[in-house]
Amino acid sequence: MKKKLFAAAAVALAMTMVFTGCSSSSSSDTDADTETEAEATETEDDNVLTVAMECGYAPYNWTQPDDSNGAVQIRDSSDYAYGYDVMMAKLIAEELGMELEIVKLDWDSLVPVVQSGTVDCVIAGQSITSERLEMVDFSDPYYYATIVTLTKAGSEYENATSVADLAGATCTSQQNTIWYDTCLPQIPDADILPAQESAPAMLVALDAGKCDIVVTDQPTGLAATVAYPDFVLLDFTGTEGEFEVSDEEINIGISLQKGNTELLEKINSVLSTLTEDDFVEMMNEAISVQPLSE
């Protein structure tokens, strides 16, 4: 994937070398033409909003074979990306008068790629945690998530009403998330399995009976109950038995390279026009058209 990420840069460098070689042996008129072409290319490139995401984390983002529902083609691929994150990316790009380019990456590559400036931003269901804020900047929240638990119908935890009721459960979640790092350790006597590399892998583990429960956020949980009808969603939010998490751990934001204040302000200006109800409406739409929803 890294080779793909730097392909555009390599092409740009090659074009620059070509232009430089031509200008060294051409007339001033040709020089002027070359400079104009270079400026036009730079302007065009600057008008593209390059957004990275997993393209495998429904309902936030997923991969599909066509452009149905307004999906966007993934860079260097014949596949398309859609979901809540793509809907949000399209809205932001449209409001900023920019073209949108989606880059597909695995979860652990998202922070490094935005740190390097290879992409403009990451819109991928990332929580605005203090740890991530040390590495990247974040926009205002573009979704407010809550923590839920998934189990299978008929399991001994099906009727749990608190974290305490999950005592002794064999559990797992996605790696490098608050679900795994913060929530699972709160379950008394939990048998915590190794973290799963992705949200889909986490759900497959539960479906296959490798664990009793998984912990995730509400949108992912709601989408999972559509894809897996025998999953039961447990939400302890607002009760004395809820998972203890801070707002920063469940508010979802758009990450950018540190110091990219110009783009950050532009993105926040777009988000400021949306309400929490708008977020919920968009998420519900994403859930309704996610793969396996029909």
C-alpha cells in the first residue's frame, strides 16, 4: 500500500524532471509555457481532498464493487468506497469546492500516513483521544458515539444489564481502540483474547463462537445486528453499570497533520453547519445501505 501512496509523488517528481530537462534547452517562450503548465498542475493537485480510511469498517466505511448510492472510486482500484465517512468526506469536499480522492489503508496505517502528510486527512471513525492528539490534530466531532456490547442470542450474557453482568466473559475487540484498551479491562474476571486486526474480524470471531462478547461503538453494533441477525446488542449507556469512558474517547473526529490549521479551519467551518441530528440521520442512512443490509 505504501507503494501506492507514493505513486502519485513519484509521477509528480518524474514530470518535474521532464520539465526541467526541457527548459534547459528551450526558448524563453517554452520556459513560460512550461511554468504555466506546472502552475496549473500544482493548482489542480491542491484542489483534491485526499482522504484515507479502511474501507472495511461498516457503517463508517466499506468497499463495494460499484458506485451505487453515490460511492466514490478508491484510488488505484476498480472498487468503490461508501459509508458514513464517505458521505461526510463528499459533503466537506463539495462545500470546499474540491475534488475527493479516497485512499484505502489498514487501521494501523492511518495515523502515520496523516502524520507524513501523504494524505490530507483521515475520516475513519477515529476517537479523539489524548494519545492520538499527541501525534495529529483533530477536527471538531463529526459523530458522537456510545459504547455497546454484542453477544449472540442464547448466550449466558444475553440479558446482561451492566458491565458487572459480563463477569467472566471471553471477549475481544479491535486492536488499538478504546473498546479493547479501555473497556474490556473493566469487565470483572474477563478472559481477554488477543485484539482483532479489524472490526469485521472482531464480528467474525463472535459469530464463530470464539468469544462470548465483543465491545464496540453503537453504529458498528447496530450495523452488525443487521448483518448478523442472531447478534444481540447490549447498551448500558446512562446507567450505573455503564462502561467508564470520557467524552474524548467516544467523540469521533477527522485527523490532520499537525499544524495544518488552514484545512482544519475549513473542515470545522463545514462541520459547524451540521447538527447532531444531521449526524444521526446520515449514520442511519449509511446503516440502511451497508453491505448485507438487505
